[in-house]
Amino acid sequence: MSLSLASAREAARPLTILYRGPLASCDYDCGYCPFAKRRDSRAQLLADREALARFAHWIAAAPERISVLFTPWGEALVRPWYRRTLAELTHLPNVDRVAVQTNLGARPSWTEAADLRRLALWGTYHPDQVPYERFLGRCRELRARGVRFGVGVVGLPEHLAAARRLRGDLPAEVYLWVNAAEGRTYTDAEAAAWTDLDPHFGFSRHAHVSAGAACRTGDTVVSVDGDGVVRRCHFVPEVLGNLYDGSFRAALGRRPCPRPLCDCHIGYVHMDALPLYDVFAGGILERIPAGYGTGPRPDGGAARPTGAGPATA
């Protein structure tokens, strides 16, 4: 790396990117998901692979320090180019964090090629899609390998028993999050049952009023698609510019949110009015709160000792 690029990286503000390429295929068949069992054509898969390669090349030459959360419509880690690229990105000197949302269907052996100080997995358990022992086995293997990860479920009534079983079988340091099911209203009793599993379920239970609110998205956090189009987040269609011609940089800055409500964790976690940067300190991208977590934290903290419980929430 040249001295000029190194100096530029020291001077530039760090940037967090939520990347979502054209990949839209998934090996699962969840009833609530529009991408269930969707298949991409060979041409679509090639386009996704090329888009990912272009994105990775941009990161390697970027003047900023970069953290990336991959938020694919479908399942990325069943594709070898994602496994390979994620591992390669963790070795770049300007990359602080590489995280991905995944169903943990891929065997964890690919993580051997990664720098585990910079890698994290945001896993989702789908009780009706995968045998319980297989998913639990994936968690145990990731933990044995020293990979940083958390897991979670969608808060549907039919998932509660399986979620309780998983919480009971996982060590206390592995955070289990619960997403409120889209369009579902929870009674206090129902919410209490999910809060017993995830002490932070309350943030997901209700949508957050965001109209006019201050938010880090569009400033230090942006969303990027496979063509390099930059938006403040996945939920605001306004284009800020393009990653590859650098036009987005002039548009970075604080601006009020134009949406009335924000009901997705990857959006509201960045709202100034919520305390989530403190709650998830050391694990913003991978959705792991302070006091939880296997593997090294991006702030340099060590893995928590086996059997250690979470900090008081």
C-alpha cells in the first residue's frame, strides 16, 4: 500500500456499507419470504459474481476504513464466490469488519481462510427448514473454530418452543435475537415470552417513529447495490450517487429521515434517538450486544470465556 493511500485512510472517516447484490436465490422455503426457493439463472448468478468482484476491488482501493454487512435477498454462503470474497476481505488492511446475514447452511470450514479478528456471522434459525441438530451442530462448530456469531429467530408462535430449546442448548455467551414478525402485534404476555429469550426484543416489537429523526445512514453508513448505486439505507429510494465514480461522497452528510417509521433492525440500529450503538457496542454490524459473543470483537476485545454469562441487559 502506498504512503499516500495509507495517509488518506488515516484522514478519511470510516464508512460502513450494507451491500446487497443481485443475488435473490435461496435454498429455504419460508412461508413469509418472497425469495423462498427462488432460483437465479446462470446469467443472474454470473452477474452477481461479477458485481461482488467489482465491489471487493473497490474496497481494496478505497481511501476509507471500511466495514461491510452483506444483506442478500437470498442465501449467500451457499455460493463459493461469497465464501471466498468474505475471507479475502478480512485480510485487507483497511477493512475493520466483514459480516453477513446467513442461515448457516454452509459448512463452516471456509472460515479457515479468514482473519477471524474481522469476521462475524449473523445467523438465522428457521425451525421448519432445517433439522434442529444440524443447526445446533453448525453453531457448535463455529464456536469451536473461534468464529464470532449470533443467531436468532422470527417471533412466530410456532417457533417459540424451538427457540426456547435452542436458547437452552447454546452457551450463554451466544446471543439469540428475536425479530418481531412483520405485521404482527404482540400482547404483553406474548412479548414477555420472547423477551425471556432476547432481552432486547422490545426494540423489535414496535416500529420506531423516524420521520425527521437524525440517523447515521447517509453519513457514515450507506447502502450499496450490485451496480454501485448508493442510498442512505435499504429503505429510502433516494440515490446519493455511485460508489464507482465517487459521486456519492459529495452527498454524504446528516439529513433527517424521510420515512414515517423504521421497523427493521439494520435501519433503526443507526438512529441517534435509540441507544443501540451502546447496547451493541463492539457488535453493531453482526447484531451482537456488548457482553455477548464468541470469537474476537472488532474493537480488539477477546472472546468471552466458555460458560460466561451475558452482561446485565
